[in-house]
Amino acid sequence: MAAAPDTVPASVASPAADAAAAGSPQTGTFTVKRGLADMLRGGVIMDVVTADQAKVAEDAGAVAVMALERVPADIRAQGGVARMSDPELVEGIQRAVTIPVMAKARIGHFAEAQVLQALQVDYVDESEVLTPADEANHIDKWAFGVPFVCGATNLGEALRRIGEGAAMIRSKGEAGTGNIVEAVRHLRAILGDVRKLTQADPAERYAWAKQLGAPLELVREVADTGRLPVPLFCAGGIATPADAALVMQLGAEAVFVGSGIFKSEDPARRARAVVEATAHYTDPDILVKVSRGLGGAMPGLEVATLEQRLAERGW
Amino acid sequence: MVRVGILALQGDVAEHRHALVDAGAEAVLIRRPADLDGVDGLVLPGGESTTVSMLLDSSGLAAPLARAVRDGMPMFGTCAGMILLASSAEDGRPDQRLLGAIDIRVRRNGYGRQAQSFECDVAIDGIDGAPVHAVFIRAPVVVSAGPGVDVLARLPGPEPGTGAAPVVCRQGQVLVSAFHPELTADRRLHQLFLSMIGARSGAGPGVAALVGG
């Protein structure tokens, strides 16, 4: 590429990106996919199940919404197979708001992803919150022009997803619990290993790649740059403004809030408070102000008592 | 050294910081009014303009920024930053705050959704050498530019047959681009902005020294 973006690693540049030199405009390149993730930094992406909720989220300052039929807390409570949303629901939410609209596809369900791409959603979340469609293979995300976000619990998983073409990584956390402990574990695991890898001798990187089960080129890149090749967001269990500030201080670059907003007592106020807390995550004075009198948070679940751990889906 | 503030409420703040430091400036993050002290110029990054607009109000930065615009502080807005600096906007929210620093009318997401986001080369007046590689992410379209605005670059607009739309504009101390120069390694637009600050304060290097390379 003529002016290769320094923020986009050559190792994960797609064939389409290579063709995006001088001349006609190129859509769907890795630069363009990753670019939207960069624009969402410092923001809050909220799960919504209706157009009205999407409006509430936009009014509160969400940078994007995730359109789905049931929030994770309800999927957990009601059980059954959780699938991609009805296109009509996605379209209704797209009409209701001007901010980006994301939607979830099942792990490995590339046909659902094709539907979401045809709907022109702005990001596809290949999500463990839905029931996996393929227990061995994730979606080949290079085959798509729409960008993908994928969950990860550790560095190896994150780099495997990036190797498959994901342009954004989020912690899995334990969705639908309102319990931040798993998201903290995943962020610390990912970022802790990034820090260790930067200390590794060049000869040790091969063993790191083997141990992580991750592409060597991406392992080298993390070792050289000290960061993931794509933005790292946090998801899974965020229920309060302080939860958002916690994960941002740990190194997340933006937050997804699933059940935490619309399963709380006063969604509009809580949504706004989480947005403010994410923007001002190092400012305890602002956290005090926005946390005061928010009403009840979502009830929450103890992770140790769960029958189904969603974070164990995917590999 | 020129000290440039970056509005750091939401968006790709880190990329602008890298770009400004590469281009030879000191970069400071602006989250509350006191952060503006001693700043020679201000960058408004890409992000979600409705979110940033809301946070401008709650952080108390809206009034100081309006004052800085009146005082002629040099400003550089990219994408969402361009919307915030514009005098009017279509398809925004009714309560969306615009600083009115440059006489342009913009349409939010004018190029469409992410599926229509694109990258391409753009020739920019005043920037010598190879064209600038430009990354457009759900970009706003400049619908019209007032007589006092210099249009430095144009590209075919989103709708076929409606002619070219401005993608880089300048009016006095204010520079805007519909795309994201901070997402590539080319620092020439940031250098142009630093030369605008230098010309105003008389402290920095001239345009030729900065933009020539």
C-alpha cells in the first residue's frame, strides 16, 4: 500500500487491503474494518432488544447498539437455542438510530453472518452468548466485508480470532450475570500475557506461539508492539459505572453493556451514567456524581453456581 | 514546542496523539476545562459525534470551547470532529452541539453505513508530493461550503451524478477533513495544522519547512 497505516499490522492485512492502493475507492478492507473499532474507543456499546431501547441508548450517549432478541440474562433464564435476530428487528433498530448497529451471529454460523452483512449491520459479533453452530470452526472472517468482533478469554484465543480476520476483540466475561469477575479475569489474562510476551527473547517467541496456539506472525507483532493488533474492548458482566471505570483502568478501550442497562431499575439514567464513567474513568469525582442514586442494578448471579458458562463456548 | 490539546472524551484519541508527536508537537488530553490552559491549538478526533456532543455538555467543556473558537484558537477536526466544528448539520440529533467554527454544512453518515466505508488516495491543495491516502469511516459529507471556506480537496460524492464533495476544508485557523489522517502513517495534514498554529503564534516553523517533506 502506498501509505501503509502504521496502526494496521501487515501480518493481518487482508488481500483486499493490499489492493487498496492508488485509484478507486476500496471498501471492506482491514483498515476500514479496524477503523470503525478505533472510532468506538472510549465509548459504550449497549445491548437493545427493541427500537425504543435503541433510542434510549442513543439518547444516553451510546456509541453503538447491539441488536438482539433477548439480552443474555434472559437467554440464560429461558434457555433454548439462541440464534441470530430476526432481520425485521435489526432493520427496525437501524431505522430508529443514527449510531452504528451491531448484531450477533452464532459461532461458526457463516450463513447468519451473510444475512447480517446483507442487512448492512455495521459490525457482526460472532458471539458465545448465542448457541454455537460449529464446535470446531469459527467463521472465516476474511471472507466478509463487514467487520467482526469476537470474544476471548486469553491471549491465544484473541490472536486466533484475529488470525481468522476479527477486527476487534472483546473479553467474554460471563454474559448475563451482572458479575464483573470473569471479565476482569479475561482482561488480566490477555494483557498480562501481552506484557510478558514483550519481555520474551526472540528465540522464545516460537514456544510462545506453540503454547498460545496462535499464529507466529501475530505473536511476533504483539511482542514488538506491546499491544494487540486490534482494539480490545470489555464485555460480560458490566452493571455499574464503577464496573466500567474498573475495566477501562485495567486496559479495556471501550465497554459493551449487555443486560446491565435494561435489566436495571432506571435504564436511561444508568445508561447515561455508564457513558460518563467510561469517558471519565480516571476521575473518581465524576464517578461519585454519576453513581449516586441510580436505583437498583440488575440482580446479578454468582458465577460459581452457574449451570452454563457461556465463556467456555468457542476455543 | 507547540502544545496541542486533543479533545479526549471519546474516539480515536490515541491515534491523533501519535500523529501529533510524530509531527513534532507536544500532545495533551483534554477532558475538563482546566486541561485547556496553555494549549496552542486543539484537535477534535474521530468518534461518535452525538456521544461527544453530550459529553461536551456534561464535562463543562462546551462553553470554554465556544470561547476558544471565538478567540481564534487553531482547530483541526476529523470526521466526527469536522461535524462538531461545522456551522450546521443534517441527520444529526436536534440537541447535537455544533461549534460553528467553519462555515460548512455537513450530513452525518453521508457516505452511508460501515458497508460503504472506504479508503482511497486524495490530492490535497497545499500538500506536495504523493496524494494522501484517506480512510473514510461512516464519514460525513460536506453538503455546502460558504464563500470564506477554502476547499483543499474533493472526491466524488456518495450519490452518483451530484458532483464532487469537499473532503478537506480550511477557513482561517480551522482545518477539517471528512476522513481520518490519524489512521495512516502520513503526517502531512497534521504538519499542515501545526504550521497553522506556528503562523499564528510566530513560534513554530513555517509551512514550507513542515509540509515540504
